[in-house]
Amino acid sequence: MKSYDDVVAFNQTNFDAIVTSSTIFAKGFEQLTKQYVAFASESFEDAVEAGKKIVTAKTVNEAVDMQTKIAQNVWEKAVAEGQKMSDLSTGIFKEAAAPISDRVQASVDVANDTAKKATKATKKAA
């Protein structure tokens, strides 16, 4: 860093990265929430339909068969939805971390440059 203005600009860029990251995270959390609410709503509707189907069974065996099929379907949907939510979460966290990661790398680069300059200055002074 050469001047006070450079330090201010560097810190402003860091602050901007934090704001960008927070914005990405907030939008991603909103997206996750919408996904979860949609799944919960769909699951409730499916449960109501399943209850209606089971009531129409004419025998206990038929009811058990229906319930088994319904349970399998519910399990498959839950696993698929869990994978979607996991993928979405991972994507959001990666995207939100990128601006901060970039600024950390910039800080490391500045520190390395400063250390190199200090080493050169020390060698010249000696």
C-alpha cells in the first residue's frame, strides 16, 4: 500500500465484498425457504390424497398395499428433495463465499508484496 487513499480503497473493496456476500446469502436463503415451503405444501397435499385413497380400500390387504406404495413414494420424494436442498445450499454457500475468498487472496497478495519490499529495503540498508 502506497498511501492512505490506497488503504481506504482497499478496505472499501473489502466492505463491498462483505455486502455482496451477504446479499447473495440472503437471496439464497430466501430461495431455500421458498423451496422448503413448496415441498411442505406439496407433502401435505399428498398426505391428504393418500388418506382419501386408503379410506376407499375394500380390504385390509388393499389398504396395506396402498399404504406401502404411498410410503415408498413419500420416501423417494423426500430423498430427492433432500438432494435438491443440499445441492442448492452448497451452491449458495460457494457463491456467497467467493467475494470474501477473493478479498482474502487480495490481502495475502498485498501482505506478500509488502514483505518482499521490506526484505529488499532491509538488504539495501545493510
